[in-house]
Amino acid sequence: MALTSAMLAMFSLALPASAQQLSLAPPDATASSEYLRRGQLLEGERRWGEAVAHYEEAIRQFPADSSLKQRFDFVRQHYDVARRYADRSFRDSLARLSYRSMLDLYGEVLLKMHAHCVESPRWREILDSGTRALDVALSEPTFLEPNLSTIDARTVEAFRDELVRLMAARPVTSRADLRDAVAAAAALAQQRLDIAPGAVVMEYLCGAANSLDQYSTFLTPDQLNEVYSQIKGNFVGLGIELKAQDGTLLIVRVIPNSPAKRSGLRDGDRIVSIDGRLTRGLSADRAANLLQGESGTTADLVVERTESSPQRILVRRERVEVPGVDDARILDPSRHVAYLRLSCFQETTARDVEDALWTLHRAGMRSLIVDLRGNPGGLLVSAVEVADLFLNRGVIVATHGRNAYEDFTYTAREQGTWRVPLVVLIDQDSASAAEIFAGAIHDHQRGTVVGQRSFGKGSVQGIFPLTTAGAGLRLTTAKFFSPLGKPYSGVGVEPNIVVRQAAKPVSGSLGPGPMNPDQDAMLAAALQAATQLMAQR
């Protein structure tokens, strides 16, 4: 059964005249050419994951620059090839499935795209994208090594040229034409390079999914299971979030009460080795594969910290429960200002938020700061449920798709509404479901939104399991709009109070121990706004 677009909201507006601005550092004036220069350095070092993140940020800063979009598409294809072949479940599927089964799988993907995509699929573009995906794969060692017994560069180059010419000449007006074209490409690759035709079909399949938008993609069996784990809020592992940065692995977040937390790992640690294997140059996905294992087994890590020499830390893999609420406390006891931090929106988030609200109420809460900084989103219905805790009536969010069943308006119910003065903290990494919540509070003037303009991801994804191989497909099925009918896509939520700061506070500074607004400009502005809201009552 698919997770419908009504469930999953998955990864330049002028400042209103009424908005205030607290500027602590000048806005970034870096030219797009500097982004291109830095991106080319990452490409030259084949640091594809970092390049993808780099160009995503560049496109947000310069949305009209087509050259940045072209570079993003290019590096994403390279990144996806390396990611797939680092994935054990993908390699197992290649070894297990017959060529006919892979062609059937390709046909199923095309059918789901035709039925569910927010935009009508363009079959010609889908074929061209698949051809580009195979062309990129033929330049990637991760694809070449398992698929070509001998690699003759001239022969490979001649095949690439021949393939592009033949595919460009084929008429494509239907799904059947696409399937026939891919079968012809697979046969040609087998004839010229002795590549297993199934491997060719899978590159065309992944190219088809990636051709739609930056959020649609093929999901390997392990990736599909990971998506379901994120929705449920539990998985077997260490309990850390990783990011490839400057050729190393940075721990972005250690989940509270996780094995990693109990073993002493911290936000900001850099992993030097995993089970004796150096991590220099590894992508976050390849590292995640190394960290996976059965419950009860141990990962042997060496980590670096700025204040000490490398340390060896053993972490036992266990079932990790991801909390819907990262932190809940009275931030300022003298003024009774409470603080609630949400890192994502999953199935349990609304229940966890309500439990936390009652705890804060008993502790004397008179106003509340909800921190959504760095929150990438999650379930659309979860964001609706949390917003409904603070709104007593009106539209929370509306979705519109190509199909009528994707059009839906979510409204608030008066029952169970909390009327405490509210401040919402957002930044440029607050996205998707986080924007639904912040946008609803903003449009209904229910509270004050503080921070930076949010990411601007205004599309809804559905997760569709595929009948073959245990794999899945993530497709954009609808766009979502604010209570006032404004699109979020490429626009985001503009705060009432804009706060610019030179550096983002380390997330660990919001952990146990007293928080210091003097070190967090956004938090200080939110505290001031909460105090003002109480004074107005």
C-alpha cells in the first residue's frame, strides 16, 4: 500500500512591511560564480554528496541561475550511481532479478509516474534522462568495476556516442515506446560491452525517476525500509545523523537516549574510522552502510574532537526510538517562558508535543517558543495535527495535484486548542512539514515567527512500494499552499522578525544544561518576542 501524498511531505518573497529586522551580520553577498568555482573543486575531487548539498544551497541563493541547476543535475547523477552501488540491497537485487523482471519493474515505475506525478510525464525527456544516467554510470568506477570484466576506454567511449545517437533518433510517444527503447539500449550494451542487460535497465529506471524533480527518486529496498523507519520513528542502529563535510564524516546530531549518546558521542564529532576502516573521502551513505548491523553487535569508532586527541569509542547497535520532541523545558523561569524543540514530524510527534505541553503547563508555562530550526519536515498529517493544537479554526494547509484526489484542504478543530502566546523559530533548513506548521501560525497571526526565511520546499511526496525486489518509488504528487493560498515552493515562510547571524549555534548547545541566549541570537530574539507577547495580554 502506498503512503499517499496526503500523508508525506518530504527534504524570493519580499519582506512584509510589518516585519522587523535584527541584523547581526551582513547578508551573504557571494556571487554565483563563486558557488560554481567551489562546486567544480568538489566535482574534481569526486565528492559528489558534498557537491549535491553545495549546489542545493547555491540554487536557493540564486534560483534564476540555470548553470547552477545544470551542475546540480550533473552531480546528482554521479552521486546516485555511487549511492546505489554502495547499497547492499541494490546489489542483491541486480544479482537476483532476471532481465525480464527488471524490464517489468521499469514498466511499473512508468505506470506509477503516469498515474501519480503532479506534472504529466514527458516520455521523450524520461528516455533522454535514462540515457544520461547510463552515460554517467559508464564514467563511474563503482559501476564499471562490477559490470565490465575489462575496461577499454576507447570501446566504452565509442559505445556512449553510439547510444546517444540511437536513442535520440527513436520516436517516443508512449510507455510502450520507452520500454522498447530501453530494451534496445540494454541489448546494444550487452553486444558492445558485454554488460548484463539488467544493469542497463536499472540505470534507465533510476534516470526516469530522477528526471521529474529533485525529490522524486527510486528507493532501494534498504532505502525504502529506512523511509518507513523514519515515519515510525524507530530503527536499529547507533542513533547518529551524519554529513560528509570537507572530506570527513561529521556527526550532525546524536539522538537523545540513543546508544551513541550513552557511549559518549557528541554533536560535532568527526568519525575517523569505522571498524578499522578509514573514513576519509567516504560519502555519508557509504559510511551509513558500514555502520549498519544486527541488533546487539558493536561498532568500533575512532572520533576526533577539537579539544582532544582522537578517541576510540565502542557503540552497541540497538533499537533507537527517535523522540518526537527533542527538548522541552522552562527556558526563563522568571518570565515563565517555555521552550520546545522539534527535529522532525513523524507518526508520534503530535502525541509527544501534547504530552510535553501538559508537563510545561504544570511547570508554570505562560508563553512558548517552538524551535523548528534544522527541521527537514516529515509527515504532512503530523504537521497538521501539531498546528491543530494551537489553532481553533481555519485552514492549516491545502494541497493541489494533477489528479482531483490530490486536492485536499486541512482545517483546524477547536477541541484541545492551546492558547498560550506562541513564538516559532525557523531557519533556512526548516522545510516541508516544518513550513506547514510555521506558515499556518504566521498566516493566522497566531504567534510570532522569528529567524530566517525557510527552505521553500512546497511539494508533497508519496511513497509507492514496487511489486518486484522490495524496492519503492518516491514521487511528487502535489504542491501545498498556506492558509492564505500562498505557495511554499521556492518561497518558504518569511519570519515576522528576521534574525541574521554569522554562525549557526552548535545544536548540542541546546542539550542538557542551561541554554544561553547570549550565544544564540535567534533564541535571544525569540525570548524577547515571547516576553512582548505576554506583556500584550
